[in-house]
Amino acid sequence: MRYVNANKVLPEKLIEEIQKYVQGETLYIPKQETKHQKWGTSSGGRRLLDRRNAAIRNSFISGSSIHQLAEEYYLSTETIKKIVYSHKK
């Protein structure tokens, strides 16, 4: 989260109103609910994990063992189990 000076983005009247409640403090203003994105949406990280997990599931279906997949993908056997036994396809 980066810092933005209120003087650069807010009207003077709004700053004066906010100063009635807080002065000289860092204030977090959350996004509107409709503006929230799921983790990894912007960076593409979610897409990469979905592709990796699909490859793990396919390998498991094709006969690879949990242990083999854990070693191949550098994940714990418990993580591999969560991926291959999840209902997400």
C-alpha cells in the first residue's frame, strides 16, 4: 500500500471535514466492495497457480503418485493431496 498526500487528491473542504476527526495520522480508506479483486487477478499469479494445479491433477489422473508430484513440484504431500482431491476442475 502506498502513501498518498490528501492535499494532492482531495478537495480542501473534505480535508477540513476529515481534520475534525483525525489530524496528522495515517488513514486507510478501503476500496468499495465492487472494486475488490480476488488475489492474483492483476498480477496473473492466480492464473499460473490454476494452470499448475490443473497439470498436477492431470498427472495424478495419469498415474503419478502423490509423492512423485510433491517432489516434482517442490510441494508437501499434504498440499498435493489438497490439489488432487479438491472438487475444483
